[in-house]
Amino acid sequence: MVNAFVWGVSWWPFRQFEALGLHPLWSTAAIYALVLAALTLWRPGVWRGLARTPSLWVLVLASGTTNAAFNWGVTIGDVVRVVLLFYLMPLWALLLARLLLRERLTPMAALRMAMALAGAAVVLWPPGGGWPWPRSLAEVLGLLGGFTFALNNVWLRREAHRADVERATAMFLGGTVVSALGATALMLAGQVAAPSLPGPLAGVAFLALAAAFVCANLALQYGAARLRASVTAVVMLTEIVFAAGSAAALGAGMVDARLLAGGALIVAAALLSVWGQETPAG
């Protein structure tokens, strides 16, 4: 729940940084660089393991793109829509698990796919009619973030035998490098201003948000190690509640009947993805 809360309300500080003239990609790069520096001080030898494990660099790319896309999307778009499109992740995970892990597709999996796609169509359907395609950069970023989050999770399963600290370092490195490269490319194209040194108050805010993300990560690892995977997955869906509630309260997102219907289908598909995964021991 702590992890879901931090991610669900993280859009607000990123919008405050943007109001100070700092693009969310620069903010993401700075925050994850702080976390990465702390990890390096704690475990300086972790870089040797990362350097000799090429497969972990898929995590660098997947995790980095997830963080860059999500943080950018919720900063510039309707938070509720972006988070719902992000949570199409179980659909992409199903397809990627089939492609990368050779997992079998079942009739229940086909039902989940149909429900998730129907929910996405309802969310994306234009009020005036037309095809249900993404119609803003924020919606594209929400879909991209969900896809790369699914790739991140599938690859974590594939690399489960690696040390936890090596996988964590790869993920935080991705959050730093991908966001920094993306911001630099946009800056060279004249789309984003160069970052400026933050004032004392902004510097404290960066440290606080970095600490919040570290706490969220530790909370998830602690909880996930002690709960069944199906329970953890359901609890993580509360991120949608935190994001939707905070966005609606602060005017950063709108919730109408169509969005509720599409969101219900997407959440139901996510719940079905964990229903019946595990049976209690006894």
C-alpha cells in the first residue's frame, strides 16, 4: 500500500517541478541519480556484477522507459486516463510471457485480453465518435509505460536468479540514463529547456522524493516477500484509487461514466490475471 500510494500521488511533485521550469524527464533523471548514488555508496561492488551481466541491461532499458514515460505522462496529461492506460500492463505481460517465457495461452487468458482491450477502447473512445486511438502524447506515454513495465516484470522473472541489489541497480540506472538521454535529445531539438541548478527548497524536495521512492521500493520488497503474489498484485491496484482520488481532488483529472466503465474493465482484467494463480497450502 505504501508503494502504491507513493506512485499514485507522485504526479503532484513532478508537476511542481515542471512549474519551476524543470521538465519531468530532467526531474526523473535527477531523482534516480540520487538513489543510484546512495546504492553505489552502499554496495560499490554492484557495478562489477552489472557490467558482466548483459541480460540485466534489458532491465535498464525497460525500467528506464517505464519511469520516463509514466512520470512524463502524468505530468502533462489527465492523470486518471494515463494511469488507467498504464494498467493495461497485464495484457502486455501476457503477450510478452508467451513470446519470451513460452508460457501457454489459455481460454481465461483470452478472456482477460478481450476485457483489457475493451476497457482501453472505452477509455480512448472520442466523445464525438471515431477510432479509439491515443489522441495525445500523454495517452501514448501511458500505453508505452505500461508495455515497458510489463517487459520489466517479465524480465525480472527471467532474471530471478540474479542478486536483488544487481537488479535494483539496473532499474535505478535505467531511470537515470533513459530520462537523461530523452531530455537531452529534446533539448537539442529545442523542445525542452536546459536544466538549471535547483534552489535550496527544490533541492530538499528532490531529496525527499528520492527518499520516498526508496521507501516505496523497500516497502514493496518487504511486502511482496511475505504475501502471496496474487495478494500483492491486487494491493498494487490501489495505485489507481490513489491516483484517481488525488487527481480528482486537485483538478488534474476527470472521472465520468465512460472512464469508470473502461476503468472497471481494465481493473477486472488485472484482477482476473491473479485470480486462481495460487492455491493456499493446506
